[in-house]
Amino acid sequence: MGRYGNLDYPLLVKAGFLTGLSLFTLGAGGELIGSMLFETLPAWEHTLFLYSEALGLVVAFFTPWIFGVLLPLTE
């Protein structure tokens, strides 16, 4: 048994990357569709979609580094 238990690193990398990609896609798509359907979106919706895009990029970038490179090297 490893230091962090019995973690399935390939599954964690794939799931984390797809979660980040989904967040980014949801934010970008929501902003695009919302601006096409309505003339103006409320400020809180712009903020929500922007934060969703940013969080999606951060999660999609760092998940493979953490669960694919760093944690397996520390075992």
C-alpha cells in the first residue's frame, strides 16, 4: 500500500481533466448562448461564467500535474 492509500491515478487524472474541461465549456458556452439569446446579461451571470471558465482552466491544467506526476513520484 502506498503512502496515500490505494489511489487510482489514471482515473483521477482523467476525471479531473474532464471536470475542468466541462467547467470551461459550460462557462464559455453559457456566456455565448446567454449573450445571443438575451441582449444583456446581469452582472452576476457574467461573473459566474467568468469564474467557471477560470476555475475550469486551473483544474484542467493542474490535475494532470498533481495526480499524474507529483503524487506518483512521492510514493
